[in-house]
Amino acid sequence: MIEEGEHRRWFDHAVRDPNRLLLLGTDSDKKVGMVRFERSRPEQWEVSIVVAPELRGRKLSFELLGKAVQYFFSLHPEASLLAEIKRYNTASHQLFSSSGFVREPDDCELVRYTFVQKVNK
């Protein structure tokens, strides 16, 4: 288990890091979850999502991810997103594929989904 002080230091560093974006989702003052974006290459960011355990199964992740992706692209319109999901995590596969992410060909433990925003020029 991570100690509270250690977690606070990590969080303080994370919110100041220009290569990381943490978005917290709430619903009626309840903490729903967090979507994390972390730059892996100059124009590619990894995305992950976590929903509060007591709120899982209520279909909140789709709205949380959708709003987070929309906000992310308002800040980084030229970027692309990458999500790596364990092969057996069927709920995450369903979430990312139904949110506009495209599954990449794979042959390993992690399945990769990408999302590239179409920019009107």
C-alpha cells in the first residue's frame, strides 16, 4: 500500500508536469474517477482511466472518457492517443472501442488502441 505522504508528493509533481494531464470526474459531488494523459512521444499521449470501485458497472466510464478526450483535444488538437489494455480486460476493450479508438494489430499481452482526431484545415 502507498503511504499518504508519498502519494501526495507524486500527485503534486504530476499536476505540475507539462507532459501529464490528470482530469478528475465528479457527479453530484461524488468522485467518479480519473483520466490520465501522459506524453509518450512528441505528439502521442497514453491515456488511462480508473473509475471509483463503488461506482463501477453504472456506465459512467463512457461519459468520463468522452469528456476527458474532448477536453484533451481542445488543448492538444494535433496529438494522437494510445491506450494499452490487457488482453483479458473485456470491459476496457468495450469502452475504448465504443469511444472511437481503433484496435491495432497485436500479438502480445497488451492490446493497443489509438485515437487520432480529424483536424479540419
